[in-house]
Amino acid sequence: MKAWEKAHSLTLAIYKATALFPREELYGLTSQMRRSAYSVPTNIAEGCGRSGAADFARFLEMAASSASELEYQLILARDLEFVSEISDTGLTARTTELKRMLSALIVTVRSGRKTRHADS
């Protein structure tokens, strides 16, 4: 699934970016951003393992919620000057793109249209 691949790639980027955060943030913003990031592909994967479209859509909604959390955390990290504006712009753009993909996928799944997993 394209959405899962994008989410996984974003998670790796978040781990790299947060590795540079101050040590005192290890159990704060660093941990929270990593959890939000890996929650997205985790929920997509779990939803794919469910038997029905309604369950799948529910897990996609949870993934989208985690992506929204990450969006705010990126704003906070930028404002605290933990990430450069250049890094933040790229990470935020990737998060926004992923949210759009998830929204479209949720609509498709809820409508009952067939999706090819490679294109989702």
C-alpha cells in the first residue's frame, strides 16, 4: 500500500530528526513524536488485517488522527527550535500528504469501492 509505505518512510524520518532533540526531551516530545509517527503505519497494517471494510476504515481514521497529532508536534518542535525550518517544512509537507492519502482511502473504503492494495 502506498499509504503504508509513505507512513513508514515518514516514521523513519521522524526517528532521525528526533535523535537530534535535547536529551531532556527523551521522555517528552521525542517519545511522543515517535509514538505518533509509528502509530500511523501500525494502524494501517492492523486495519488491513481486519475482516471488514468498516473495521479497516476505523483503523485508517486512527492512523489519520495520529498524523494530525504529529502535525502539531512538528509545529511545537519547530517553535522550540529543535528542528530547522527546512527540516520541519519537509516533514510537515510529508505529513500533510499522508493525511490526504488516508482521507481519500477512508472515503474509498467507506463507499465500498474496490481498491487495489498497491495503489492505496
